[in-house]
Amino acid sequence: MSRKRNKRKSPSSGAGSLTTDALIEKAKQSLDNGKFKDAIGHFKVLIKKQPQAGWLEWLAEAYSGRTVTLAEKGMLKEAILIWRNRAELCDKHLAEPLFLRLLAIAGQTDELITLLNKHQTALAEQQQLVPLHELLAALVIAGNNDLLTQLPANHPVVTDYPSAFAALQAYCQGDDEALQAELKTIPFRSPYKDLRQILKALVCKVDETRVTLLQRISPDSPFNSLAQALANSQLADEELYVKLNEQEPHSQALTLTLKGWIPLQKFINELINLGKAPSEEALMRLLTRHQAKFEPHYLRQLITRLLIPSTRCQALIKLAANKPTPFEIAVIQSIQSEIQELNPRAVLDAWGIAINIQQENLRAQDDVKTALIIALMLNHRCEYFRSAAAPAEILISEMSEIIKYDPEDKETYLQLLPALRSEGMLKEARQTVEKATKYFPDDMEILTEAVETALASNAFKKAAKIARKILDRDPINHRVRQALINAHLAHTRKLIKQSKFSLAEKELQEASSWAKSPADQGKIDLVSGVLQVKQKHYTTAQQLFDSATTKLGGALCGRFLLLLELNKQACSVSQVLKQCHLEKTFKNIELTDLMALFKTLNRLLENEDIIKIKGSFDLLKVALKKGVKLHFSFSECLDICDTLKSLDHHELRQHYAKAALKHWRNAPVFVYHALEAKVLSSDYLSTAEFERVKKALSSAQEAGDTRVSYNLQEIIDRELYGNHFFDEYDDDDDEIFSPFGSMEEPEMPTIEMIVDFLLDKMPKKEINELRRSLGEKGLQDYVRDIAQSVFDDTALPPIPSNSENEKKKTAKKTPNETTNQGELF
Amino acid sequence: MLDPYQQLQLPQNPTDDEVRCAYLQAVRKNPPEQDAARFQAVQQAYATLKTQRSRLKHQLFCAEPVTPSELLSHVASTTSDKSLRPTLKQLQATLYHGIKP
């Protein structure tokens, strides 16, 4: 078959038709862009037309560029020829350093020696003689011995050669003594000085010294390739892999030799050929080819890890040296479902398959390891659900399963017990405490949980007994000390309720004996105050309340804790305030006082009954509205908004967030707080507000604030589609996910439930549009009509409208919308 | 990521005691003042293999991408031929091919 050569047109062809100015422009452009061959052609035409000194200089520059380009490509003969043309056509000096170096490397030593002898003085003046001698030294060491006979006998390249070569030989033979002896004979200014440093570095055992020695070698040194190979051999594997990819084959081989990796050269070469970021498929093929180099268990793990990120898992399995087991495949698919951020239900199902396989194995053979594997998978799945903010009942069910398979999993007990208590599952909590203390009878954390559980179950004496046991061993255990004081205070309240005032007094004394901080004493003073109120000792009560306020961190915080205490003891707030001559409102609020209150609230929210907290907090609403005018820092205002969110106090949250937006305009986090608070206060967002959320989302994303981005996205999703855990799945078999009713008691939906369900499930965008056109009441009526028509099995009602135009629109839209709404059931 | 079993030179199914022994040996071999990075890697390997629970966890959930440098390190750590010096010819060839004009 004939081969067509793609002949490139000569750069100067057609140049004759160009004007001189155009040709000059073109030639200069080629020169600037490094197209030296083209530039040479253009300048030649120009000079032919009209010789000018300036153009001759440019032509010389183009020749220089072309020479360097060819030399870099290893086309030394061609480079030398171009340089000769430069000297001849442009009237330039031939024996410049570049030319001499080219002659040396190309082995044209006769001409080189002649020119060197002739221009020695000029080269020395240009300080080019030493680099040239170093180049000759490197060439001689590399095996070009002809030079030694051509250079004068007293030339340093000749005189120092025996020592330098002997040193190199000694190193290669492992004779370090001879090496050191030879190195000492190489003069300080020898052209072999870089080789001396490299040989020293090669046998040096101290990392820092080796680095210093190698740093003395200039990148332009002709010995640099040796230095670089040695430097690379010292790198960490990750960096070394990158460098090996960049190295020339000889240098690469030297690095591998220095690492002692020559037996692995085949594997390493194959690995390097895969590039810096090889595909999973390429790595899998490599692993299969070299499977003998890996231990079986590690090979299995590598295969699994290659399969996890792969999009072509099945195809890749076919290439694998060891085919994964069904269990391994199930684990891979589960991890993939997590990475791909599938719906939590899909992740649950994927792990369910893996767990089932091991459960089958466990049924076949009771084995501790298998049980532990199941527990670990359940634990992992539980962690995933925790991060996906799954409902507490799912987490509790998962954790309960974990301790069935792994009853020695302390961490799970420590997470399960607070969860059970906060869900009011006290019977289960007590059973779990019993199980946990069986395995960890002396563990402080487990015992602390036992105290908390006993407290939650109103078993105050039991709580105090366990707490004392802990404090005997660990007197500085703050959490248990608190729990013990709380146990005594809770018991005191119980006694006050039963009007057993003297016993209550004794209990308070017991609590006081454990109180160490003013805050603890303040709490006790509050309960004592209530006890005094009950006994109608109002003056003493007032003194105790005043003293408590000081100890509890300020007027606002003290008042809140008093309100909470009165709430706990079912006292009338207004009556007690009046009896004790305490002011109902606050004239001024200090910033420190307000922040102390929110700090206390955050602490209480972790342990106390949120309903009681909310009830007491509501009584401070008026005072807190005044606080909006204070000068907060960004983080202070953020803390306040976060706490108000936890308290579901969206009205105040909106107030504070709006105030913050006046200071920090369009700060995404405050846009989120202000507008989510608005939505949660049963209001809807206007189009402008919706746009503001979108804008805030992009700002948060730009700033890399993932948490705020996620929260803002939630608002958008909720507005557009609604957003509920497991919404996309409707598994009738699993009652946990049923939109109606509880797990135990399935119930028939009522009209009101269907209305709520429809409002929740219908596309939010449509709901909002309907709300805008009909108003809240109109919307409710309309949805109720739909629900009723489903109940009565009659035609769905048309969408009511106020204007004629809207009526027309509705008439057009109704058939489709009717179908859609019908599909919701 | 390096294979922690390889790092501590452990067989596939070690006991907790075997892991601890291997860890102490590795720490003695690689004290932090000599090679901080290696010491840290040993510590990390020990944390991964310390108990049966942690070993199973590693086996089940390790999903770190496989990198060429990991394979390189692993295979390299299996070879014991560390004392080889290059030949004169190899050094000369590297030098010759590395000389640039």
C-alpha cells in the first residue's frame, strides 16, 4: 500500500507575494511564538529582497532557537548544522558555548578541542570554561575516553579523572573505604566536584546530610541525572510514584536499583505505564496478572475496594483474580448505595441483604465472629441513619438489635440509653441498664447512665445509691454529682407535693452536702424557696430566690430557672411572684444576661423536659423581644437563633434573624433562620423570599458552607416538593414508614388526616399557588372537598377561583389536576 | 493506605495479643525520633487491628480507593533485596543519557 506523505508547505512559499511589512510582521510573529523554522524562512526571503542589519540579527535569533529545539529533541547533528548556518549567514561567532557543548555531546571531539584551545581566553572571560570542563568530565566518566587523549595532560579533566573514576568504581563494588580515600584526592574546584558530592550522598546514612549534599548540585549540572535518581529514591512512595512517571528510563532504572526494587521492575514498569490516575479496570487487570505478589486476604480487600467506586462492577468482577462471594458483593453494593447517596431506604435494603446472608450463616453455625459481623453491619447502618437524621424509633430499633448480637458493645449502650429515655421508653431503658451493668458492672459511664435512667423512672433513692457508688470511686465526676443533686431535688419536689415538708428539708440538706458550685447551690435555693412558699414563709422565699438569681448567672437566667422550677412544681407563677414581691417584667436587658440565659437553655435542652422548658420560656417572650436591639456579635446571634430553633420558637427566631440581617446583609445563615422560621410559623414564602433563599444558597455554596447550603436546599425542596424521610418509598409491609397511624395500631384515616396528608403530599409549588389565590381558608376548604369526594366516591371538585381569567385557567387545567390529585391515593 | 497487616508483619487472623506484640516490636524498630511518618503509620495500623471488632470493621468497611502508590508500597515491602548497588555500566548509561546541551 502506498503511503502518502503529508508534505508540509515550505514556510516561505507564498512569502514572495506578501508585502515587506506583512512579511516582517509574519516573521516576527513566528519568532515570538517559537516557530523558528518558519521565522528562518521568512527572514531569509526578507534579506534576499533587501538586506538589513536588524533582520540579520533576528535571523540569528531564529537560528539559535532552532538549534536549541533540535538539540532538545536529541537531533545533535542537525542542531550543529543549523548553528553553522547561523555563523555563516548572519556573520556570527561559531565557537559559542552552546556549539561547543553540542560538539562535545555529539562526540565531534577534534573540532571541539581545536576551538577550545583557540578560544580559551574568551570563554574564561565569559565564565563558560568551568561549565564546559564539567561537561567534558561527565562525558569522560560516562565512557567517552577519547577526550582524555585529546586534552592536554595537565587539563583538570585529565588529571582528576583517575581519582573520580576509581571512586565511582569503589562505590559500585561496595568498597566504601576505598571510595572515601579516592574522594579525598579530588580537588575542591575539580570538574568532578559534583560527582564527588553525589558519591558522598550515595553512601551517606543520615537523611539530612544526604539532602544537603544533593542540594549542592545545580539543575544545570551534567551530573544532575545521577543526583535526581538518588533524590527520587529517597521520596515517600506516593511522591516517588509521580516522579517515576516523569523520569527517563535509565534514570528510572537507577532509582529502582537504589531502592532495591529491581526484582519488581516488571511490575513497577507495568504500574507506571498505567499513568498517574489509572482506571479501576486497569488496576484490576494488573492485580490479576500479579496476584502472587499479594497475600490472599489483602488481594480480596483490594478487589473489593476496586469494585466499590466502579460503575461497571459486573464487568470488573469478571476480570478479578478472586471472584467476590455473594456476601462481599452485598457489602460492596451497600457501600455503593451510601456513596451514591441513594434514598436511606435503599441503603437500608442493601445492608439488609448483607445482614441476612450472615444471619443465615449464624443459624447454620453459632459463631461469635459471625454475630460480631452482623452487629458491626447493624452499627454501621445505624451510623448512616443517624447522619441522615432518621427518626428516633428506627435508631432505637437498630441499636437494640446491635446489642442482641454484640452484648459487649459499650458505645451502643451509651447511645441507646439516652435515646430510650428521651423517647419515654423507660421500661426498655431499665432492661437495657440491667443488661449493660451485667457486662460492665464497674464502668463509670454505664453506671452514670444507670443513674440517669433511675432518675427518669423517678427511682430517686436508687439513683442516689448508684451515684454515691460512682462518687466514692470518682469524686470529681461532675456529671454524676449533678445527677445526684438532681436526684435529691427531684425527691424533694415529690415530698413537697405530698406536703412532707420536714422530709423535704432533710432531702435538701442532703443535696446541699453534694453541691460544690454556686450554680448547684442556686438550684437548691430555688427548690428551698418553693418549699418556703408552700409553708407561706414568703420573706424567706424571696431571699432565697434573690440569692439563687445571683448564683445562677443573672436576673434573666435566674428568673427563667425560677419559672421552670415553679412549672415543675405546678405552682401559679403570677401568685408566687406577687407573694414574694418579685417584679413581673424586666425594664432593661443586658447582653451578658441574655447570653447567660441562652447558654443555660442549651445545657437544659440536652437533659430536661422540653415541654416544661418551652412553657417557662414563653413567659419571657416579651422581655426577650426587647433583647433584639442589643449589639450582638455574629456568633452570639447565631447561637441565639440556633437555640430558638431547638425550642421551636420561630416567632422570636425570625425576630433575631431579621435583626441580624440588618447588620450582616444577606448572610446565608440568617436568611435561612429568618425564612425557615417564617415557613415553620405556618406562613409561606413570597416569590421574592423564595428567590432570596436561592441566592443565599448559591452564596453559601460559594463560601463552601455545606451545613447552611444543606439547610437552605431543604427549604427549597420543602417549598417545591415537600421533603420527608423515606418519602419516595411506600412500603406497605413496613409500618414504620406508614404515613398514617403508629406501628402497633393501624387506624382508618379520618377526613382531617387525609386533608393533612394531601397538604403534605401535594407538590408544594401548587399548594403555594393555590394558597396565594385562595387564601389559607380557601385552600383548606378545597382540599377538604377533594378528601370528601374520595370518601363519597364522587367527582373531584373544580379549583375555586376569584377572577374570570383564573376561572378559565382552572377550567383548562382541571382534568389534568384532577387526575394527579386522584393518583395521590 | 498501606495494608496494616503488612505494616505490623502479621498473619491473616491474629489474636489481640499477637497484634500487641507485633505493634511493640514495630515501635521498637521505628521509634518516632528516627522516622516520624513510619511511626505514625505503625500507630495507625495498630489502631486498625487492635481488637477483633476493629479488625472486622476494617475488613468490612474499608472503601478507600486503591492507588498505584499503595500497590507500589505493598509490593516493595515484600522484597528484601535492599543492599544492591548499581553497576558501573548503569551509572554511566544514566549519566550519558542525562547530559543535556
